[in-house]
Amino acid sequence: MRIFERLRPAVVNGLRELQANKVRSLLSMSGIILGVASLVAMVTVVQGMVGNFRQFVDAMGGIEKITVDKQPLPKEQEHLAELSEGMTMRDVDQIRATIPLVQNISPEVRVGYEKLSIEGREFSTYVTGCTADYLPVAKRWIDPGEGRFVSDLDILHKSDVIILGSAVVTELFQPNEDPLGKVIKMRGRRFTVVGIMNNIEGSGMQVRSANSKSSGGMWRWRNSGAYIPVTTAMVKFTGNDRLSALGLRVASGDDLNNAVEQVERTLLTTHHGLKDFSINTNEQTLEDFRKTEAAFKLSLGGVAGISLFVGGIGIMNVMLASINERIREIGVRKAVGARGSDLFLQFLAEAAVISVLGGIIGIGVSMGVVALMNFILTQALPSGMVAKFDIIIMLQGLAFSVVIGLVAGVYPALRAAKLDPIEALRHE
Amino acid sequence: MPALIAIRGLRKIYQMGDENVHALAGVNLDFNKGEFVAILGPSGSGKSTLMHILGFMDTPTEGSIVFEGQEVAGLSADRRAWYRSNRVGFVFQSFNLLPRLTVLENVALPLLYREDSKPEANEAAAKIALERVGMSHRLDHRPSQLSGGERQRVAIARAIVGMPAIIFADEPTGNLDVKNVSRILELLASLIKEGITVVLVTHDLAVADHAHRIISMREGSVQEDRQR
């Protein structure tokens, strides 16, 4: 059966009925409009937020990052405190030798806030001693053409070199000045600037990397900071061989739990059973985000689902009323040769036309809502756009409304199809 | 020549509570091609039931109907719909034009439900039918913009647009003024020249008088069948 050729007049007829009953049609559409608008707007905004969560976790080093921090001994080991050697490069070597799951290991010595000065300009920033592995573990990079990072030779020679965060550069140098090769003084020592960290841009929860040298927003802390070789930090600042922290990176998040277990076992061995360290991951943070996401989706999706359901009832109601008014028309159509299926199709198409139009209007409304929410968030947070329009989500919203319209239209259309033509023609 | 429609032993029994009502109590009739027949009778005589069954809107309880050589008494709803859109036309007392459609669309409506329906061809056929009833000048009007007589002419155009074998006119002049009554009846009478059988269903003797054959019914039976 050439369904399309039967469908076309049905759709045309549906549009015509819509036009003839503008107010009623709009009212019956309002449920679908609200439902689709809230569904699409909410999914878009939640998706935007989830995207920001992911970026945030990524900015913290991603799910594949494990951090080992110093920790005071637990109560039952307190009397052994003087035996604790803390973390040293031996731990690094041991982990590197025994745990293949760990791809990168970044020993860090936190020197603390130090005053950097050059040609009379001064700026205090947080100085960290690290190795080349800091970059992959912290997911931060040297901008192309902006020098290099700490190298293995720097570690070996305990070189006096320094890498500056982009925010530090703007404080210490003129915009047209090339910081590379310049010598900076710190605690009376002279450090040669060999590299500049990339700028982490964006504000609020948004992070993206850019070549721009600007700094500001809530990510300023990530753009300030300076880095020197870990051995230099030990010899020239802390005066001992203890590490402040270890940053580890595993190949994938699936290895995380195994790696954490193995790292703990290895460190307990090298530390002679002293639990003077704690192992932390970003998984908990991500898990919290996931829970928030699920809660949002469930509650907002529920609201949208209910309004779509109500929209469906609205359409069914209007279709039943419309059929009641047009019993005579149904009788006439049957008398001149319409089959039950022709009338079923006609009224189903009418319901579909209402729901499709409602869905399209709803998508338009949702775009307005998302734009408004973005505007409000930009004003409140100085953050960028939180949500992007997604054609897939919109099409899903539309598909949803069509399904609702069709389901709501089946019962009224069946009633129209089943009417007895003689009875229908007698109807006043 | 065999009859267009041959009815034998036709019965229609309704269940009304505990009682069986015999709307048709064994009717035998033949209708020929190009006849102008009036079925005359008071309300409750079974004339409407007979028209509905012959017009494929209803099925008999018992009996045989041979339509154009085919037994059609036990057809399915969809097959009956096919006959309504292809072989039968209806003209009603209250015109029954669809108010939202234009005159042209109303007339083309029966063709819409045919398997070979094509918008352009339907429109062309509707224009010819409207010309036949003298309503070519009102193609884009709505039924509400027409007088009663004009509406009935449009309804007749709708009945003949599909080149039916037979037209049933159910009190076609009941809502018309005197001047229009004769015009419509003349129009109906003129259709037989095209080989269409016209069946006039009425309780009005004066209207039935225009037909060439009058079948009088009473209590579900044919009382008199008279050629004039």
C-alpha cells in the first residue's frame, strides 16, 4: 500500500484543522511545547555541566592520576615517628622498577612561596621542585617555542634553571620582552629561565588551553607558580632528600584500583611498614560528579517526562473533543468511500501534526531558555557558556514529542475509525 | 439485460431489548440501469434501511444482493467502502458538505479514497462534475457561502464525480424551497441519460411523483411496485 500517498492528504488536512482551531490547537500544544522545551533545555544544561565536571577533573590531572602525599603516622605507629624517613627518590625508583602499571611518576618537592626578582621587579609565587615527568602527570605542557621543561640532565647536575607559569611571566616581564634566557634571583641564587608553562584559560569551571599570555579568573592559581629541578630544590632549599609528594599516572582509569593497591604495598615495603603516606585519586571527585549528574538527570528528566505525559493527555483530550465535534464529517467521509483505516490515518496525522509543531516550538523555546541560563550564569560567575546547543538533543526532543503525539492519537483515531457511518450521519 | 441490482429475500432484523424488529421482512426487487425510481413510505417503513444496505453502508441479516453480477450481501467493511467510493453516490437531505473544504474539494472527496487517487486528476473530474450541475462559478467558495439549492447541486456533483452506477437521494428536497425542489428533481432525473440509476427515497408523494417507477413500502415489505 502506498502509505505516503495516503498520508499526504491526511497531513494537509491536519494542518488545516490546526489552522481552523488556532487557539484550541495552541492550547493543546502547550503541554508538548513545555515538555519538549524543558526536556531539551534541561538535557542541554546538564550535559554542559557534566562537560565542565569532566574538564575540571581533567584539569586536576584526570582520572588516571594518583597522588601520594605525606601523612602523619597513625596512632598505633606514633611511637615510631623518628624512624619515618618520608618519601624519597628510592620510592620513585622502586615504584618505577616494580609497578609497570604506572606510566609516569613525578616526584615533587614543595619549596613553598618564594620571592622572584629581576631588574627591580618582584613577584612571590609557589615554587615546586620536579622532574620531566611532572608534565604528563599534571597534564600541563610547555607551549611550543617557549623553551623546555626540567630535563634529566638538570636533575643530574642540580642545575639552577627555572620554568615560569604564564601568570608569573606577566608580573615579571614586559609584554614585548622574551623571558627565555633571562636570569631571575631567588633567595640570593640566580636561576635561568628556560621555559614558560602554557596558559590555562577559562574561568569558572571551564578550562581550556590557549597560547594567550593573559591570566585571571579562577584559574589564576594554576597559571602562577614556578618549577625547578627536584634535586636543586633538595640541595639548595630543603636541605634533605625528602619528597613532598608523588604524582603517578596510569595508562587508563581501569588500572587505577590495581595500581593504588600495588603502590601502597610497594611503599609499605620501602617504608618498613610505616604508614606515613596517603594515596589519593580523582575518582572520588568524579564519582561525586557522576552522582550529581545522575541526580540532575533523574529529577529534571522526571519533570520533563511528566510535562510530556501531560502534553500527551492534552493532545488526546483535544483529539477526542475534535472527533466528537466532527462525527458528522466522519460519517460523510465514510459514506463517500473512506475506510476505517483512512480515518484512523487522518486523525493520527492530526495528532502527529499537533505534536510535531509543538515539538518544534518547544525546541525554539528551549533555545531561548538555554541562552537565558547561559546569560545569567555568565553574569553571576563570569564563566563562559555553560551549555552548547546540541542538534542531537533537539532531534531527540522532537522524536519524543512525535512518539507522545502518536501514542496519544491512537485511541481517538481508533474511535473515529470505528464509528458506524449511518449513526455518524444521523448525529446532530 | 440482467438487472443492475437483484435483491432476493432481503431481511434486516434489529435486536431491540428482548424484541426482534424486522426492518426489512423479505424484500425482492430488481433495479435496472438508467432507471429513475422512488422508494416511498412513512418513517419506519424500512425504506432507509433498504437504502443503507443497497448503498453499502449496512449489511443485511439475510438474503441475497447481486450487484453488477456480483454477490455483495456479505462483504467486509473495506470492500463495502470500495463500492461506496467507486460504484455508489449519495445525496442527503442536509447536503452533508464538509464546511472546511471548498466546493471543489468537497466534490473531489470521494476520489480521495480511491486507490488510484491523484490530486490533479481528482480536481479535473470534480470540475467536470460541477459543470454538469451548473456550479462551475463557485469552485473556491465554502458551503456556508452558498444557498440551499446551490449546496444540493454541489452535493449532487459529489455523488456523480466518481461515475457511479447508482445514486441514492435521501429526501434530497426536504430542506429546499419550492423553486429549488423542481430544479433539483429535474437535475436528478437528467442523470439517467448518462446511464446512472437514480433512487429517490422519500415520504413525500409529490416528490416521488417525478420518478418513473414508484416502490411503496410499509413495515419492511414492498407494498406496491408501479411503473409510470
